[in-house]
Amino acid sequence: MLSRPCLGYAIGLTLGLVAKGVNGAPCDIYATGGTPCVAAHSTTRALYDAFNGALYQVKRDADGATTDVKPLSAGGVANAATQDSFCAATTCLISIIYDQSGKGNHLTQAPPGGAASGPDANGFDFLASAHGAPVTLGGKKAYGVFISPFTGYRCNTASGTATGDAAEGIYAVVDGTHYNGACCFDYGNAETNSQDTGNGHMETVYFGTGGGSGAGNGPWVMADLENGLFSGADRNSNPGNLPQTSRFVTAVVKGNTNNHWAIRGGNATSGSLSTLYDGARPDSSYNPMKKEGAIILGIGGDNSNWAQGTFYEGVMTTGYPSDATENAVQANIVAAGYATTSLTSGPALSVGSSISLRATTACCTGDYITHTGSTVKIQAVSSSSPDALRQQASWTVRTGLGFSGCFSFESKDTPGSFLRHSQYTIVLNGNDGSKQFAEDATFCPQTGLNGASNNALRSWSYPTRYWRHFNAVIYIASNGGPFEFDSKVSFNDDVSFAVGASLA
């Protein structure tokens, strides 16, 4: 069954009709194996050797303008400089992830579905920050897709994808350290109406710790088959499904006809894939499958959008790929050379130092970030203020509790308590040792949006959002959004702080 492409147009590309063999890019390898790509998405690189079209589109928050990011050369790594130049001194979102297969199966902002939508008043999911997941491939900078809760992409009118019990293959390269147990960080085949239409109507890669489980504590590569996240045939557990804890993970799910499917996974920077499950469907409600052929990223089939994860590249094929084909694709992924790079910029912070943070908006240049109990705000503070107030405006810089490449900020007068976001508001709470607290209390400084001498403090877990003073209260705010404190008025000034030695 074929349907119209999601955006009704094809992006510019130059694809050779003859596959390039096992030394080619992933979709060339799949074509050689007789299971060609019908969808190919990546913000980091071309997935065909000859592809030279747009990989993704970014939208600038300051004025709503958009631009496309292409590879540096045909078959190459994304030209990150295009994004960096276009988004300088403002913020950007990833508005489209283009399909490189030529079928027009582009991923755009996910519409409302059967599950509860996020806080956006229009019911659509949020778009991902264009800056949340920088990496390098072979030493060249690129950006992945950092999915926070309520963020998602979808194509409900995909062309050429598997429907019914037809065979397909799916892989995704993801961040093995960015996950949670919520539903559902998926990539793959889903319902065309954004509703839960029953068991077997989905077949996607899932990564995280939700639903069924494998060996150890996870995270695991699993499959979302609708109304179940499966690590194998057993809905509850599969001890043969080993945790995948590498920084970069290759995650594979493939479904055949005749009651057969498999899960595979491995380190995306070295080694081979392991088969984590290969066998029968969970039960008769999943055989035969009833796949509908839509494509999702970061959400469940009914728009369940509470999960988090990071996506770098992935494809969907027609037909059931052989292990040998997937092994060749894995070799290509390893050769691409994924590696981490810094998430911070601007004036350097030093772990262990004691700092104070001064507002730079014209109204408030004598105001500093302070706390009274758990409440965090800006107020006037100076060297002549009472010692107690100067203590409340002083913070010790710590290694990020949730991500070591960024920072956390401990209260100087309340040791053991850290600045964190809760319900989009910055508060001061005692560290309870949980994964959630650690991530909520981790922030990544970047060059101030109103000047290089200042810092803007971006939430690690919600990278579209920055510390912002609004009516004296400190929030994590986006540059335009559903809340009053997301106002674009004076945004660049309100999120830029001068960092200096502590007042106490």
C-alpha cells in the first residue's frame, strides 16, 4: 500500500541507480542486500554515498526564518557551520528531518494523538533544540536530535513503508546514556492516525528502561509493537537481551513474515552487533502483524511523548535484512567515527569555584540570582549587603550531576542543595540522589546571547530552555513557547548572566 509523501515534495538529491556494494553507505549496503531503504533520516551525515541533498531544516526562533543543512560533500558529514552561522546569537529548532530515500517521508512536528499531549497549547509536540546534541564524525562537527519529554516527530502519510505483515528492517544510532523508563523513545513504523489501534499495529526500535526488561538494569534495545515494549517474546523479560551502555548504540529491530522477528544491538563505535532476540512473536495478537506504515521519532504510536533519548541516524527498509547485511551496515557506522564533543562555550567555569550570577537586562544590572529557602529569584545585592544575603547569592560550581560535560550549582549557604528545574521553575532542593534530580540539576553554559562576556545557562535535559529571570523569578524558558515566561521580548538579555567571583 502506498500513500502520498508527508510534505508533498522531494528534496534535491543525486542517487546512483547502481548500489555501491558493502563498502558503501548504509542505504547502499541495504540495496546490495536486496532490502533497500524506504526511509533514511539523519541530521549528522548522508546515508547514501551519492546523497547531496538537505539532511534537515532548522528554524530560527528570533524571526521564524528557516534554512536547510546539507552534507559537506556528497555522501559526507553534515555542514554544521551552516547551522552555527544561521543560529548565531539566537536559538534554533530542528523543524524537518528530511528523508534521504527519495520517497518524501520527511519527519515534521508530531500532531496531537490519543495520548496526552505536552503543554503546548496547540497540542503539537515540541521540536528539538538544534544545539542539544553536538558530536563529531571523523573529527567533523555535527548535531544529533536531542529528544526531551513532549518532543516528537512524525510522518503519517509515508510512502513505501511496510504495512500489514510485510517484512521490514529498522536501525537507529542513539545515545546509550540518554534515556528514561517512560513511553516511548521510538523510531520506526506506527499508526497513521496517531491513535492506539491495537496490538501489532506498530513495529519500532525502542531504547530505554520502560516496559519489558532484559538482563541487568538496562538500558535495552527493545521493540514497541503497540501495547507492549518487548525485549523478546516474553512481555516481561528476556535475560538474553543484554544492556547496551555504550555512549553510542546501534539498535536494530526487524520483522519478517511467518511469525518471525529479531532484536540486535551493539556499540556504534567499535565491534559487531549481538543478536539479543530472534524468534516468534509474543503471542497470537501480534501474528500476523497489522503494521500501518507511518513513521515516528521520539514518541509512541498514540503520541505517548514522555520519553527522552538522542537520535543520530536511522533507516527503514523493505524486506527482512540478513544479519550479514546488518553487519556490513554496523561496520560502516563504526567507520563513520562518532565521538563526543563539548556542550559548553562562553566564559569558562571552573569546578570548585565560588561564583555569583548577575542579570544583564537594563532593568536589573544590580540584581543577582539568590534564594530564600527553595525559592530562586533575582534581587539587588552588593558588597555592602548583609552577609546572609551575599551567601544566598553565592554558588559553588560542581561537575554536572547528570552529565559530566556540563555543570551543577550548589548553594554556598545550604551545602548539599542544588539549583534544579521543577515544573519549568528553578528551585533550590536537597540532592535526593535520583537520576531525575541529577538531570534536572545539570546545566550547560554557552556564550551569552547578548554578548560574549556573558553566559547563558541551558538546561541539559531540556536544551531548548535557558535560565531566565521573568518578573524576578527564575525559570527555564524557551525563545517563544506556550508559557508567559517564554515571551520573546528581551529574551536574549534575560537569559544572559555575568559570572563573577562570589559575593560571599
